Amino acid sequence: MTSDSADRSWLDSVTFEAMTQFDLAGVLRIERISFPTAWTPESYLREIHNVNSYYMVARYQGTVVGYAGMWVIQDEAHVSTIAVAPEYRRRGLGEALMRHLMVTARSRHAILMTLEVREHNLIAQTLYRKLGFQTHSFLPHYYGDTGENAYVMRRELGEG
């Protein structure tokens, strides 16, 4: 992996696959590094088997390097989690994960996508804005682990 964040050719070798229980070790490794409070393996297992959920991994050279998940209920998709391994950040993988979620949400007839983002996570907010998300509302003290505020962001997906 080069340090050049503009080089995105490596993304052609990334595969996106539905998350399985066999991916949990890789997912949890990234989870513990990325968030103050990590989800449990049991939480992911419940989501993997939830008919309203879609959880996926990004795999590069056989290794889980990122993951994302959402719920799709009626015509709304809600991004519940997304994370990229530190050594692959700022190289286009987060955007690729989000674009994959958006395509999958559309295929499940969602016309709106929402998410919450930490107030101080400016990198994520920049990505979401690039993808057409707009700030919809503000949630004070939303995150129980840190007490941090959140923004609710949303984007119309359109029909089809």
C-alpha cells in the first residue's frame, strides 16, 4: 500500500461480500480501533441474520479491510455502521463502501438514506457531503459512550 492517497487503483482488487460469522474476527479488529465502544460479536450475529439488515465486508488480498451495515425498512435505509482499517483510510475505501450501500439500498426499494455522525468527525462528514448527504438535524449528547453530539444526515436515493 502506497502512502499516496490519490492512488485508487488498488480498489479494483477489493471485493464486497455479505458479512458472515467467519468475518467477525476481522470486523472486530477494525471495530475496536475505530470506535470508543465496540459492538459485540453477538450484536453482529443478530444483524447478519436480521431480514431488515444488510452487513458487508470489503476484502483486499483475502483480508477484511473495511465493513459497513444498514437497515432497510420500507423505503428508508439507515446506515448503522461503517469503518475502514487504519492502514487503508483516506484511499477511497470508505466512499466505495458507502456507494455499495447506496446501490444495495436502491435495489431494496429505499428512496431515502439516513445516518448519524459524530459532531467532531469532520472526515466522515466531508465524505457524506461529497456523496450528496445533507445535515438534517442535531442530536445533543447522542453518543452514550462519550456524550458527544451527533448530526443526522440524509440523502434522497431516488426511485430505481
